[in-house]
Amino acid sequence: AGSFQEAGVIQQAYNLNFPLHVVPASCAQCPAWSAFSVSSPAIVLETVKQAGAGAEDRPEAVVVRLYEAHGSTVTAWLQTSLPVKEAMLCDLLERPAAEGHLPLEQRGLRLSFTPFRVLSVLLVLNR
């Protein structure tokens, strides 16, 4: 019922095409953990990968690719439990973008999206 945004069509499609797999935990009372979360249902975190050669050969870097899926303009917070030292927007070849560094705030990284925009974020981790 309602629009595709209200019905959660995108999330249901991901659930169908990429189901979660259960992995036995080493203990029954292990705390819940998530490497990343996004504050808006309009934003899809599509890819998390180790940075390639375009990222200035940084083995301690991770690239996160997100996109706006509802056709809206939205500001969202990307949160991570990884030890991020610095963050910057990058292009699809993982080269730092002209916009420069993103401030690391208590709520995470503030990202602004226009309709259907793809953003790639280079995260340099503490070793």
C-alpha cells in the first residue's frame, strides 16, 4: 500500500536478492554489532570495499558507496564502528574529490544527497 517509498520496496528487494546468512556465534551472549548504519531509509549503502590503487595505495583505507533511492533531496548521517582517522569524498576511481575532507562528527559523517545521487566516501582507518 502507498508509494514504493512507504512500502519499503527497495529494502524488500535487497532482502530477497541478498538474504542475510546466519553464522553461529562463539558465545550465546555476544553483543550486537554493526559496522555501518545510515540514518535515512532513502539512502542505500551499496558497497563497502578495501580501497584500490586509485586511493593512493592506502591499504588502511575503505571505500563506502551510497546512493539516494527515493528521488528526494536528503541529508543523512553515516555512522561506523570502525576506527576512522579521516574521511573524504572520492570519485568512482577512488581519487579524493575536490570538495575535500568530511568532518568527523559525534553523529558520524554528514552526507547530502540530491535525487538518485551516488556518493563514494574514502575512510582512512587508524592502524
